[in-house]
Amino acid sequence: MFWSKKFDPSRDLADLTGKVVIVTGANTGIGYSTVKHLARKGAKVYLGARSEEKGKAAVEKLQGEGIGAGEVVWLPCSFNTPAQAKEAAEHFLKLENRLDILVNNAGCTGDDKPAQDGITEMMMVNHIGTFQFTTSLLPLLQKTSEDPAADVRIITLASDAHRQGVATKPDLDFKSLDIFRNFFNDDRIPYFSRYFISKLANVLFTNALQRKLSSSNPNIICISLNPGLVKTSISEKSGVPFFMFILVWLFSVPPDEGAYNSCFAAASPLVRQDAEKYKGAYLEPVGKIGKAAANALRTDLQDDLWKTTEEYLESSGAPANEE
């Protein structure tokens, strides 16, 4: 993994003094390291974690490792249901009057039972929770972007998995909740199929959001990215075959390096300097604009996913905010 040696977050990120950042799913792994790198550039970073015990332990550990001039604060943040995701956003809105960077890092690794309304945990956490949290924070992100000195970015971690397996099918359909509830039990490795679909949803969401913002608020940059192969705490209950654990540990980089692409997207000055190039971009490690899969670029799939998600949130009693 030679790409990591070409990027140094201590050197290649902007000064984030006075900036407010959220990183979801950040008590371990890529999210934890993303918090560390951004805090060391002077940001006030909210570390999203479901558990108070784990969240506060992560904050304490970061302080022990050193966060320089930055600040790290635990943010209660669970995406297990739309209501919880909205509650997390509303809690943050009571604490701050600005939000400069949102890093949607949270992801589901254990996927052995249906979530609310029969939806797979993959889609609930990876897509619906992320959608709900982001759209609930959108008014504040938009307000922050009105500051002439602001550099507002919405970053969503996807994966190269969005271009694999069932996610590549040309007849894919997001017009109803059927695909949200599909466990793909007839597929060779159902876990992978659910993961592929959820990661495609991340890229579709990012592209749809950028299209909507480009007409109403062109100062905000939305980026989806592939972090690369990273050593993370994948649950043994997730359904991932044992050989995949071996491959990950043999060929992956540690989380501190695995967070580099997230940090580049969130805080590299190069992104703002060439904003039009990076709007709606899909980044490969580190900071390289790649081409998202054909399905991810389809505006009909983007619009169908957005509409179906909004309708579901409305019916669930936790509607998304309008742009």
C-alpha cells in the first residue's frame, strides 16, 4: 500500500482552527483515526458513537495520544432506527451554531437480523441512518456555507464494493422498499450482496445530494469515497467468510493510514481550490478522482432512491428535512 506514503495529514490538510466537524461511527477504526487527524489540525470534532462508555473511552484515548490544539467531544449517535438518527442530529443542533464538515463514516458490520420494518441492517445503518442524519443537519450546513470564509463539505464513506455483484445489475430498482428488505438469501454470500447494495446507495445518495445542492447552495461540496483496504474491527458475526479476514489482515493498511482518503476529502485545500472538479466526486486513495460505477451515475436511480427513502422516513414518523 504505497499510496499512503504520498500523503501526510499533518502537512497536507488545511488549518481547521475554529471549524466544527462531525465524524460518525468514530470510536474505533477509520472513524477514530479521522477524528484524530482532523483534531490535530485544530478542529472541534464530535466523535459519533452509540455507546457512552465506548464514546467517552475513545475521547480519553485520543486525548492520551495527543490532539494538539483541537478538541474532541463524544456525540451520542445511533443509526439503528430513523428516529435515533434524527435524535442524534437534533442533539447536535442544540450544541453548536455551525457545522463545517460532516464525515459519514458509520457503517454496519454485524448484519444477522432485520432492522425496523424488515429492512436489512445494512440499508438501515449504512443508508437510511446516514440519509436521515445528513438531511437533518442540512439547514445548519447550509447556514454555515453562507459565511464567505466557510468551506463546507459532506463526506460519505462508500466502497469499491458498490461496483460489484448485485450492485452492477442493469435492472436494479429503488422504486420501492423491496430492495431495502432483500436479504439476497439465494446469493452465494448474502452478506456481500447486502453490503454491495448499501455501498451503492451511499454513492447514489452523495450524487443526488450534490445535484440538489448545486442548484440551491453551490458552496457545499459532497464527496463519496473508497477508503481502500483497511484493518478494521469487522464482526465475526457479520457473515464474512474467514478467508476474507485473512486477506484483509495480509493486504490492508492500519486505520491511521486508512483514514487518509477521508481526511483528504474533508480538509485538503486542493478540494476547495478546484471545487467544481470535486463536487460529486468519487475518490480513490488518496485523493484521486475515480469513476464511480455506471449504476451510481444513473440519475434515475439517484432520484428513485431519494424519493423512496423520503417516503419511508415520512411513514416512519421521522421525516427528513426539506432542502
